[in-house]
Amino acid sequence: MKVVYAREGGLFPQVAETEATTADLPIDLQKLAAAVLAEPGSYTSRSANSNLRDGYQYRLTLQEGSKRANLTFDDSSLPAAIQPLVHFLQQRTGKP
């Protein structure tokens, strides 16, 4: 499975991106990525803050064969269940 991650925004707008395969992820995050791809609706944001300033927006794309899930969150709508995957991928970007 291919995983593409991007974080945009911040006080001084910047973009941090990385791409990985599930083989690059720890076992627990491999399982999480598979669960997200299987049922992306379970991980969609429930609400977004349109007034969020200086915050980040996160984009996560998971693809395996013809199956694809595209998810977008901001700081206030990032589900707790997704945070470990987002934190791992953010570290891979090499940006704080």
C-alpha cells in the first residue's frame, strides 16, 4: 500500500510532504493504515474550524490497487485514532 502525507500551513506557511509504503511503517501503523483504507468513513473529520489561523491542514492518501482513500483534517478535527500515523509520517518529512 502507498501512503502519501502532506501538512500545510502554520504561522509561517510551509509544506511538509512524504511518501511511504506500508513496509516502511511499524506493524501497528501498518494495521492502522489498512483499517483506514478499509473504512475511510470511520476516520473522517466530524467538524472543521473555518476560522483556524496559523494552524495546519493534514492530507493523507492511502492507495492499494484500485482502492483509494483521501482524508483531510485540520488541527481541530484530526481524529485521535489517526494521530499516531500522522506523527510518524510528519517525522519522516524531516520538518518540525
